Amino acid sequence: MVLSKPVIAAISGFAVAGGLELALWCDMRIVDSTATLGVFCRLRGVPLIDGGTVRLPQVVGRGVAMDLMLSGRAVKAEEALKIHLATCHPPSYETVSSAPALEQALALASLLAEHPQVCMRNDRLSTHMVNPIREAMLKEYKLGLETLTSGEFVQAITKFFETTDEKKKGSKASAKL
């Protein structure tokens, strides 16, 4: 889906798994110091099926995208700026703004609203048209469904809950001592 106007994500707190995929759909991602991004679904056997495998490499490059997609590690705001996964407003690729992400995003939106709209929107649309994203998204969806029907997800979630239950029981036993 390509909208006619620029879309800005304001990221405070976690933007992981599907939240990251939604943020990647946006034209720009504004972060504040509380932001954490990542492909955490990787840790539970849940595939990216909302454009993450297509858009993440376009945003940060294939090597960095593979690191994030395969490891499932957390990316804090400072690193997100350095790898160009996100930005601040006014632009900085080294220092996270002290302003909340929403405040930064609204300031950026106001600035964009002042520009000649036909020119800005057509240039933006042109960047969306150069990539055969529809075919890639359909392939991602097909592979994601294959993953979900493999049973791996159910095994990973079952293991997660068993481990969590064991930790809870251990904590309660320790608390009684």
C-alpha cells in the first residue's frame, strides 16, 4: 500500500516484530531516547510477513538487515540512528534528540506541509515505483505462511511458556525460603 502523502513513524518504546514492519512501511522513522527496535519475533519462530524482509534491506542495506533479521537482537535509538534505520528531527545521525518522538514527528510533518505538495508527493511516489515490491511482498507472505504451518512456532511458544513457568515456580520457592 502506497499512500499519496508522506508517512512518519514516531517511535517511543518498543517497535518490534510487526511494530517494526509497520514503522518500515513509513517514509521516515523518528525515534526518541526510549526507542528499541528489533525483529524479536525471530526468537519465537514467527516470520516477518508484513513487509519486513522486503523493506528492512531497502532501508539499512542487506548486511545489516540480515544481522537484525537473523539474530533477533535489540537495536536501541543511538544504533538505529547510526545504521539509518531511524532519524531525529532536526536530523541527526549521531545523537538522539531529547524531545519525545511524537513532538519531533509533528515538527517534521509541519515542515513537510510547507513544501510545494505536487512536487514533493510526485518525487516520493517515484521512489516507491522503482522497486518491484508487490512481487517481493507476495513471496514473503507465501514463505511466512509456510513457516507458520510448519509447527515450529507452536514448539517455540510451548518451550517459552514451559521455561517461564519453571522460572516462576523457582522464584516462588525461593521467596518462601
